[in-house]
Amino acid sequence: RMHERGFSPIGWLGTLGLLGTSLLAKGDAVVAPVMILVLHFTVLAQPFKARRPWLHAVAFAVPVASLFLVQSQVFGQSEVGTVVADTSRWSYALTQARVHVFRYLPQFVWPFPIRQDPWIEPADGLTLPAACGLLFIATSLWLAWRWRRTRPIESFCILAYWVMLAPTSSIVPLHASAVDYRPYGSSPFLFLAVALTALRIKLPARSLVAAGAVAWCAATSVMLNRTWLTDTTLWTHSVEQGGGALAHHNLGMATADLAGRRTLLEQALKIGPNYILAMINLGRVLIAQGEVSSGLGYIERAVQLQPNNAQSRYWYALTLVELKRKG
């Protein structure tokens, strides 16, 4: 609106205030300065040498920088430090390239494999699926460049889609290789680009196809909602579809039967050998089944792996108290 009606202090205060609120709700909003640049160079048709796009990007960077400053100086912590894993950046990047094409994009059409904590094998070198993913990304960026003047909205949609995914799905390795809700923030740009492309195609039954697409999306949403009824339905679906350590752990903890819980927790540790919480809970299950020495071994191992972890020390202390009372 400010571009249409003129820039004002109240407008800037409202815009940057909304960005600050967004940052407090979800960290993905850190891409706002880049999104502003993309908007300027496509839809607003600003030249790269113009000062206004860069000045506006700096203005939008102020709330972002303020957030990181408050986190580090006032609270003494870094959100980045809690989510970044100590793994190969290139392996992670190649995995993301593969996942984009062979997991995320197909789910917009066939969403039934969507689940919590999917288990994804990391890319080991430049495999054919990873190469196809890189080619797809490069081709889409090339199209965005070609269309920046002739089809600016489509160009913006392509660039905005990748910018929104960049914090979680680029070369910065996070603990989870894939999370099925990561593309949700980018989805409006994908849907808009598809809709604009469809409008350019002359089809006699175009309205009927559009109505069918809406009906399909609505029906699949209702069907998928059934998996979120309870913890058991959610994590059962995740494990059945190929879940990781977290999925097996959470399904185990939602299972009342100790034998079934033990099997699931053991599987969680096979997938994630250093999964602290799975060690603790498996240890407590073993103690409940009478295998006290083996159970304490798992809990003590969890404490040894992370000596400063309050959670593992709490459960270790509580377990010792419980055993003393029983003895």
C-alpha cells in the first residue's frame, strides 16, 4: 500500500511492527529482507542499481537483527545453535535437492505420505536423484530470471518459493533432514504460480478441472485429519509410512503395553543411537520389567553422553528414588 499511496512513518511503523510480531511467532520470517529485494526486482520492476530496493531491504533487516541481538545479549542463547547439526553441509544440501523434487512437490498432489518425523537417508555424493533435484532448482531459477520482466508475478512466485525454504532446506544442516511441513510457508507462491500458468492455457473444461482440484484438496485434507485424532493415530501413521527415531519413540510412549513400548524404543535407538530420551525411557521400561541393571545402564549412558542435560539427570534421580522406595 505504501508503494501505491506513498511512504509514511506510520506505514513503516506498522509494517516493521508486523514483521517483528511475525519473527516472534516463527523464525522463518528472517527471510523478509530478501523477499523485499525479490519483490522490488520482479513485480515492482526496479533496476538492480536503484537505491530504493536496497534501502528498503536494510529497513526490513532491522527487526531481524534486533531479534538476534536480544536473543544473544539478553537471553544469552542462539536459536541457530539449537537447531543446526554438526553434519556435512554438502551432504545436507544434496539431500535437500533430492527431497524437494521427490518428496515435497509430489505431496502437493498426493499428500497421503505426509507424516511427522520422516526417516530420510542422507545423500552420499552426487547421485542421480540429487542431480535431478539440482537441475530442477537451477531450471526454475533460470525461468524466474527470464520472466522477471515479461511475467513478473510468476518470477516472484518462483523466487519467493525458494527464499522461504532457504532457512531450513539449503546448505545449513539442521537435525532433521526433511520435515513435511517445511514447504507450507512457500505453498501460496506455488499455488499462485500454478493458477497463473493454468489461466494461460486454453482449455474448454478449465473451470471443471479447477473445481475438481479444489474438491480433491478438500477431500484429502479431511482424510489426512483422521491421523491427527490422537497420539496413537498420529505416530502409528508416521511409523507405517517410514518414520524416524522420534516417530518410533513417541509411538512407544503412547503404547500402554510395555513389551510393545520396549520394541518401539529399541527401534528408535537403532535409528538414532544417541537419542537421549529414548535411552531414558527404554531404561525405565526395562526396570519396570524387572531388568534393573540393564535399565540403569541405559539411563547412566544418557547422563554420560550429555552430562549437563537437566532432563536426563532428572529422570536418573527420579528412577533412583523410585528404586530405593521399592527396595
